[in-house]
Amino acid sequence: MGNPIRLSSESAQRIVPHGAMDHEESPGASPPELEATMLDQLDRKDRLRLVEFVCSFAWADLEIQPEERLFIARLIRRLELDEDEDLQVQQWLSRPPRLENVDPTSIPNAHRRVFVDAIEGLIAADGEVAAEERDSFEIFKQLLED
């Protein structure tokens, strides 16, 4: 594994999705690019799909950090996933999602910004960006542009 890039806590908080951080735990402002209305536009299927992509990125460096787990737990609450959906997410945190389920080109154009912002928030959650995370994220963004 390569050397991680360290982020300041300010830059990590800047890209955490709106509502994903509890206000008492993070006094930083929510980013305008991932407002509640954007998340509210996702139907139940796309909400779960978003979390599946986020979980797949949590595995990019082959280890899910406690801060990443916390980020995902907050995202689950923000997206109001039900018990069955939460159980599915817990499975993805135990074992990475299947690759064929996380094809970036399958994300509807209207939702791509939400996915990018949420993944960016996850990557910054622990204050470090491992080379594997950075590389996977760049490939992900390139696939969305095609």
C-alpha cells in the first residue's frame, strides 16, 4: 500500500454529505453540493445502491476504518434505510459488494453528483486518502464522464 495523503479535519468535514454528520459532533458547515433535496430525489433502490457504492470504496484499501464505519452509519440514518436495508449494508461492511453490482456507468446521470459527493465524503472520513482510494476514485469519476 502507498503512503496515505493526510487531510485536515476541516477538509474532511467539508465533503461529508449534508445530514451525515451530527451537528453536535461536527460544527462545520454542510457542503452545498450534496443538499438534502438531492438525496431526497433518490428512490429506495437508488439509496441502497448509493450505500453499496460507498461501502465498495470503504474496501478500496482493504481495510474499513472506524471513521468510515461511522460515516456509513450516519449515511444510513440520513437516507432512512429500513432494517432489511441496514442488514444488507452490514453484510457489505463484512464483505465487499460484488464488482458487477458497482458499475459506475449504471448510475443515472441525474444522480452521479450525489454518488461522487458521498464517496468523496467517505474517503475523507478518516482524514487520510490512501493511494488505492485516490486511484479508485479517479477511475470512478472517469467512468462517469464517458
